[in-house]
Amino acid sequence: MTPQEAERARLTRSAAIASISVALLLAGMKIWAVWQTDSTAMLGSLADTSLDLIASIATLVGVWVAARPADANHRFGHGKAEALAAMFQVVLIALSAFGLAIRAIQQWIEGGRVASADEGIVVSVIAIAATFALLAWQRHVIARSNSIAIATDHLHYKSDLYLNAAVIAALVMDRYLHVAGSDPFFGLAIALWLGWGAWRAAGEAIDHLMDKEWPEEKRQEFLDVLAKHPELRGVHDLRTRNSGARDFVQFHAAVDGNMTVAEAHRVMDELEEKIEAEFPGVEVLIHPDPEGLVNEEGVAAEELLPGAKD
């Protein structure tokens, strides 16, 4: 494991452990608050925090597995463990949202009211303060590690800010302003918010699991780096993907057909050095081709790298 990979593993584990600690604290307080208030909105907040706890544990397992180096059975490493952990979190969020929506609709029909508000408001304020601190650390870790599992966990806790604010609004409106139906209304709104968050998180995790290509602008930046080499005549069959925080690239590089094998190998080494300088940590596989070779789609390599001969 390289020093960079070791540092990434340390950061992602610390973020996951911080998430578990915050979730344990908040879950204990919200159990007490639900018992005191009988609020559907607070119950929804408790359900979300409980799932956050389970999801954070899954995140810890995911980043721990993802940090393991490549082995004989996993030549490309274990990075996709993070995407699997993210999908597990998505399933939990979706189930929580569905159950909360059913509970809110039932309370709306029955016309139930909260029994108390002060306890729920105090717990929600503490939850907001703790969540702010956790989010700040997660943002630092995500910026340094680009971890999809931590990013998905970050989404949970970011939504918790709105969720806890909604709980406070629901308790105040129901208990003090006597607005009928406010508690189940906010409970249903929280359920819809959770469902939307699950949908967005699922898209990114699926992209990683399905080896989606890099964004077009990142692919173009990569080609621009290659085009700076004076002896490279073109590129074709460029393929890119991500696995956790690792980037993988493979492509065919066209060079002068009169080059010796040793000369072509030198060009490939120089290309790898340029790529490493601009895209640190990326794993590259390059296949040299003689200039003018036509690929399977009938396109000459040099046509795909404008300006390579300049």
C-alpha cells in the first residue's frame, strides 16, 4: 500500500467512525424524545438516525475492504466495496422513507397530535449542532479521498439538517400554533426527501458498479495531456472507469511505424510519466500501434487526437 493509499484509508475510516459515534448519540436522544412527544416527525427523525447508524457501520466495512490492496483474486483491487456499501445504504433509506410515509398518512387520517414539544425541540437542536460538526469533517475527507461511500454517508447527514429543522417546525406548529395536521405533513415531507436522496445516491453507486466512463470533460483533459507528446500520432479505443478512488485507463497509441520496439516502449514510458503527473494514482494500460492503423470502427487513430502532430 502506497503512503497516499494508507492516508486515504485512515481518513475514510475516521469519517466512518465519526459517523457511527454521532449516530449512536443521536439515536439514544431521539428514542427518549419520541417517547416523550409521540411525534411522527420525530419518529421519522429517529428512523433516519437508526438507519444512518446501520449505514455508517456498512460504510466502515466498505472503506475498510476497499482499502485492501489488490490480490491474486482481485487484480484491480477492492475499490467497488465502497459502491456496494453505498447501495446498501440506499436500500435502507428507501425502506425507511416508505415506512415513514405510511405512518404519516395513518396519523393524518386518525388526526393524532403530539403529546409534548420541548423535549423534541431540544434534541433536534443538539442533533443539528452535532451534524454540522460531522459534515465539516466529512467534507474534508471527501476532498482528500474522493470516497463514494463517505460521499453517500455525507448525503444522509446533510439531509439530517433539513430533517431536524422540519421536526422543530412540526412540533412548534402542532403544539404551540395548534395547526392541525402539521406533524404528519412534515413526516410525509421528510419521507419524500429521504426517497429523493436515495434515488440520487443510487445513480452514482450504480455508475461505479457498471464501470461508467469518465465525464467527457475529464476524458478531454486526458487526451490533451497525451497530445503534448511530439511523437504520439493518435489515440483510439480509449476506455476509462473508476473503482472506489482508483482510476483506470486503457488505450491504443499510434506511433511512427518505423520505430523499433525499444523506441516505441520509450514513448509509452514517457506517456505514462506525463499521465502520472496530471492524474496521480491512475492505472494505465497502453497498446502501441503503427501510425495509420484502422480500428474496428474503421476510424484511423490519428483522427481521434487532433493536434497530436503539431
